[in-house]
Amino acid sequence: MQKRIVVLTGAGISAESGIKTFRDDNGMWKQYRFEEVASPEAWHKHPEVVLDFYNQRRKNVVEAEPNAAHKALVKLEDYFDVKIITQNVDDLHERAGSSDVIHLHGEIRKARSSNDPRLIYPIKGWQLNMGDKGEDGEQLRPHVVWFGEPVPYIEPAMEITREADILLIVGTSLNVYPAASLFQYASKKIPKFYVDPDANAEIQIPNLKIMKEKAGSALPDLVPHLIDNYM
Ligand code: NAD
């Protein structure tokens, strides 16, 4: 049986594709107050402002391309059982070719009914507007998890992480819970690698190698290293 590699990714893996992170010095939350654009209260107060915020983010994602880090992870699938658990709402892992991706915080290129979370639709292009409705006649909202909303896939993500033989953590400040606590479910014994130029110094887990590098330069070297040494 193939060994399982679990990869936890955050906004940093998409930074070199031109998608802004949230908490870096020039990140998104320096420009916007999240309560105003990414919360159920904001949707209730001014849905058009929320839609416009996500339309701009979606345009950015549609125009972006997967980078060397997304592509390097795809190669692992020839040798390992690879499960990607991402906090990102972009689709750059899928467009690079990764086949097993869980989006903890939703998918920006999809919309869903504001009344029935089971009614999910792909968005053509990048705009979702007031008046766009689902088959239930309700206004569509972005298919993303807002602050204060539950994270639907957190339980399966914990199970998957528990069964990891190797853990990679890439481009996340490990600040947003519950995603940030996932790595703690991995076995103490397995090798772990954390790639982030500004890696969270408070993370202390056994067998962790911290690589303070950009994902786009670190992963194309780390992937062949894993194939040669851990298969
Ligand atoms: P974050 O903004 O808190 O942290 C980003 C991390 O990426 C930082 O630690 C930073 O040092 C690191 N980083 C920056 N450039 C990097 C590079 N080239 N290579 C590797 N690492 C790099 O983001 P987070 O930890 O993912 O926070 C979670 C929240 O951000 C989630 O809610 C997620 O949904 C959201 N988010 C997603 C996207 C996206 O879909 N691409 C973009 C922005 C934010």
C-alpha cells in the first residue's frame, strides 16, 4: 500500500500566483474589515457589498495560474496516496492537476442558495450578482465559509490527518481555527515539514522540520527528496 501524505495548505501557497494572503503586511485584512465583507452579519446588512468583494477576489482567482508549488504537489501522486486539505477558496490545486482536495473554507468559483446549503452551482466567469437565484428562487451567495460559520469538513479532515504517514504544512500562519489545530491530529512519530518564509514560531510538534522558504522554490526540491527518501 502507498504511504499517505497529507498536505495542509494556506493562502501562502497561492501568493506566488498573485493571490493576496490575508494576514501578511500587504494582505487583504489590511484593506478590508472582515466583519464588513465576510460574515453573515455583513450579508444581512449589505449583500451587494459582500458580492462585490467576492467578485473582485474571484476575478483575481480566474486570472491567476497555478505556480511551481501547486505543480510540484501533483508529482507526489505517482508515488504516494496524497490528500490535500486547503484553507484556500481558490481552485489552483485542482487546475494544477491534484485529484484529492478538501476545501475547508469553501470554493470561491461556486455559489449556493442563501437558504439551502445543498444547492451549489459553478459560477461562469467571475461575477455573482444580486438577482442571481438558485432553483429554490433564493438569492445565491458565495460558497465560502464566513467568520462565525461552521467548517463543514473539519471532522473528515481530522480523520485524514490522523492517518498521515508524512505531513506537509505549506503557506499558512496557523492562525485561523479550527484549521490551525489540524496538524495536532497527526501521529507524533511521523515526519513533518512546514514551508513558510514567516513560519509560526509557536508551533512545537515532534519531528517537525521548519523550512523558512517560499513554497514556489521549496516544494520543487522537497518533492523529489520525499520520493527518494520516504517512499
Ligand atoms: P494567512 O494570510 O493567515 O497566512 C499566509 C501565510 O502564508 C503566512 O504565514 C505567510 O508567511 C505565508 N506566505 C506568504 N508568501 C508565501 C510563499 N510564497 N510561500 C509560502 N508561504 C508564504 O493565510 P492562512 O493561514 O491561509 O489563513 C487562513 C485564511 O485565509 C483562510 O480563511 C483562507 O480561507 C484565507 N485565504 C485564502 C486565500 C486563497 O484562497 N488563495 C487567499 C487569502 C486568504
